[in-house]
Amino acid sequence: MSGTAILAVNDLHIDYYTFEGVVRAVRGVSIELCRGESLCIVGESGSGKSTIGLAIVRALPPNGIVARGEILYNNVDILRLSEEEMSKRIRGKEISIVFQDPAATFNPLFTIGEVMLDVIAAQLGVRDRRRAYEHGIKMLKLVELPDPERVMNSYPHELSGGMLQRAAIAVALSANPKLLIADEPTTMLDVTIQAQVLDLLKRLRKELSLSMIFITHNLGVAAEVCDRIMVLYAGTMFEEGYADTILTNPIHPYTRKLLECIPRASRRVSRLRYIPGSLPDLKTPVSGCPFEPRCDYATKICSVSPPLVRVVGHRHRVACHLAQEKGGV
């Protein structure tokens, strides 16, 4: 791991144990995130994006197991920490997460303020209710919520989706974490509010010197907020590089197809584009490239041998048999 890296995920494998069998949700993913950098993890639903985010904060469901790999935060393997150490030292303090549905953050039986005060007391050790309240108001102002006093006294159902997501971001940032994981935080919002929340995250990342992992299925969103993009498919990394490189010179056929699916105002079409086919069954071993049945460029080797990850440029990696040193397929 480089000296400026805050997070390094090495050869991560995650399995879910179900009644139907073992789901190999993440298969050998590696990530390096530098301080102050933002990385978007992009892929279809079921590709393992959220699973990686949950693993980093050690919040996998009971049937989720890290089968192999390491997650280094400031050179400390958090998978080896006890749950007590993780709660006291890392989760919420150093690494925080914002979920797709803000209802995952707030209990409908408690006001926003009650939840915030509990988090501030637990994470910062602030027991004085007045000091904790003032800190909560400060955080709500930071995320540009109008009338923060009213928000503190409101129940979740009394706020709009956009206001509730801003409050969830305020809770996540209340202990001044160094790394923020945003798991599709705009998916449940309308387009106008989505843009506002994205602008807010970009501003907060700059003001607070945050490192960020942004999880999304939308490459257009990824282009708005991130320095680098990782394209994930069926639990494996297909392509990773700087955002402008991925968007202007994609090499993997899957990355290209994702870009083709983005609607453009300059292009009139009778119907939206999509990628035919579906993700493979992750309970079944994949002998070759998992994208082979849906790939227009697949050859015989794609069905029998998994592609190796190749470095094709500065911090640009591709896992494809057809990838060339310069260009692609």
C-alpha cells in the first residue's frame, strides 16, 4: 500500500450462506484509496457493490462471511479487530456510512435530535446534552438544512426524502470520520434533489478533506462526484481507472455497454438502451469470464479461463482477455 493510501482492500472474497446454497458475492476484489480521494464503485444490482461497503465497516448480515482477504485501514487489518475495538476505534469515528434508504439510519419512534444526540454521545463521548445539541445543530447547518432547530425536533416521517437524507449525512459526519462510504444515497430521491445531494457531498468532501467511496449503478452519477471509477460485475472487478479515462477511453466491453445505456440529451432514441441478458447465478462456479454470455466480443478462451487483471495505464486496470496494452477491443 502506498504511503498516502488510507484504505487498501486486498483479494477480498465474501460469501453469503443461504438455504439455496453459498452465494459467492465478492470474488477477489482489491481496492486502494488515497487520502482525500473519491472512488465510485459502479455496477448492476447484485454485482457486490453494497456488500463491499458493508464489509469495510464490518456490518455484513449474519449470513455474510469474509472468506478470504484483508481490509487495511491506515495499515491496520480491521478484519482482525474485535467487535469492541471496531466499535470504539473505527466504525462511526474513522469510517462512516450513509445508506440508500435514510430509514436505515433513523428509528421512526425517535426524533432526529434524539438519534443525533445518542450518536454524538456514543461516538464523541459528549454527555452534556446542551453541548451535544449545539453540535447536532452545527452538523445540520453543515448539510444546509433550513431551520435546524425544527429538524432536531421532527420525526422522520415529518421530513421530505431529501431533508431526511441530508440529516442522515449529518449523523454520519457528526464524529468527523476520515472515510465516508455513500451507498447509493441518491437512488430514492427525485432528479432535482439528487443533484443537490451530489453537490453537497462534493462540497463536504473538499471542506472536510474526506476520502469517499461512492456506490452507485449510474455511471453518469459517478462522473459527477468521483476521481476514480471501479466497474464491478458479478462480484469481480472488470475495470478501474481515473474517471475521465473510464468515460472517454473505456476498454472492457461491459464498461462500454454501461456507457451506451446512459441517456443523452443530444441523442434521440425510440427506446432506452439496455444490456441483454442477466447476471450469472453466483451460487454456481464460473469457469471463465462471468460476462461471456452477454459479451459481443467473447471468444472460446472467455468461456474456459477467467481473465487476469492487467495494468494498461497509470492506475488503470482491466480484467479482459481482449484488452490490449493500448486501446482495447
